[in-house]
Amino acid sequence: MIRVAVAGALGRMGSEVIRAVSLADDMELVAAVDVPQAVEKAPSGVAYLISSDLKHAVEQAKPEVLVDFTVADAACANAITALGQGVRPVIGTTGMSADQLGEIEAKAKGVGAFIAPNFAIGAVLMGYFAKIGARYFDSAEIIELHHDQKIDAPSGTAFKMAQDMARERGKAFATNVPEKEAVPGGRGAEWEGLRLHSVRLPGLVAHHEVIFGAQGQILTLRHDSTDRASFMPGVLIAIREVMKLDKLVVGLDNLLSLS
């Protein structure tokens, strides 16, 4: 049994992780952690231990893996705390800086850690197909749509997809540069010729679309997560696979033999 702790346990993603881990035959939920103000409002009768002190929870419960869906600064600090006690973090939080990723990478040597911008297997496969498309199309744009509580833009999934597509292509994509923008930023953000557009609306969960264009044809790739349960199979894969790692690995594609 893999001993699992969950950070951000009272959030929407944390609650889904707790449910998935509790139902997995090879895992045991041993600790749940969240910020003090969330713990104070926790519903009565919860069947698992909720703590606001990650270090104390790790010392007492002795988890092997910490799953974290919080915010960038907290996720980085939580990962450093966990790694310092030999606990492997599985992080789904996006928006961390290069310095934060470097700090986790240095600390993870000999222990193991995993970060993914998206745990939906369909989204990972879409990213794989997008890299193939990048070899053959000169022009492409990315649209990502998320719920209105999402902090970062573009999404980590969209930005990683843009990075992977540009790397696969080996040169910048062709892009329309408007002579006039009636509203600044009207053509979206730009990365290596790729235009990235972010939509934030209540009612959305997580949706990504890549549109390739060429003379006389359009190729559209799209993935929709309509429920947070869509991320759980990938989370469970990551929990199992991080036990075999001895360094930081980024991206679920690296655990699915797609790279």
C-alpha cells in the first residue's frame, strides 16, 4: 500500500484526489492538509485527519507521496518540506516560476518528484498529437478555456503544448501580425509564432484546442474535461510511478511512454 497525503485537501481538486486514493486498492490516505482558514470551516464528521501543519502531518503520518493541488507558492514550499523528509511530491499546481522548479529539481535528486500541468490522459494525448501536427503545418493557434477561478493565463497545459510544438518544429511558426489592434492584445499572447488565447468563464472546467491552418485545410484538435474526475486516472498513475523515480520528472507524457 502506498501511503498518501493530500495538500489542498478541502479544495475541489483535493476532494477528488481523496476520493480516488480512498478507492484505490493499492493506496492508503494517511493525511490531509489545508490552510488554517479552510480547516476551521471543515465540515463535521469527516472521516480523515485534516491538519493545517504539513510538516507535523508528515512527521506523524509518514506518507510516501504528497499530492498537491494548491497554488504555486504553496506548492513549491510544500514540495520542499516533503522532499526534506523523503516524501515524493506529485504536483498538479501550475504557474510556478523557473526558480521554483529549479529548487524542487535540486531537492528531488535521489528522492523523486513529479509535476504535470494536466493529468487528463486525453489532454496528454492531444499534446502528443499536436507535436506531430507541428512537423507538418506552418501556422497554428491555441485556445484554452477554464473556470473563472483559475489564477494563471495561459494555462500550464497550453503553454507546455506551445513549448513542445515549437521544440518539435525547430523554428518559429508563421503568424499574422496585425497592422492595427483596436484593443491591445487582441491577437492574444505569442510564443514562437504561436498565438495563445485564454477564456475564463463560470461553467467551464478545463478545455484546450489547437487549430492548425494551411492552404485549403484546417486541422482542429480539442480536449474537454467536463468533470474533475477526468484527472484522477492520471493522478493515480503518477502516485504509482513517482515511487520509481529518483529525480524530478515533468509531464504525464513521460510516464505514458509518449516521449
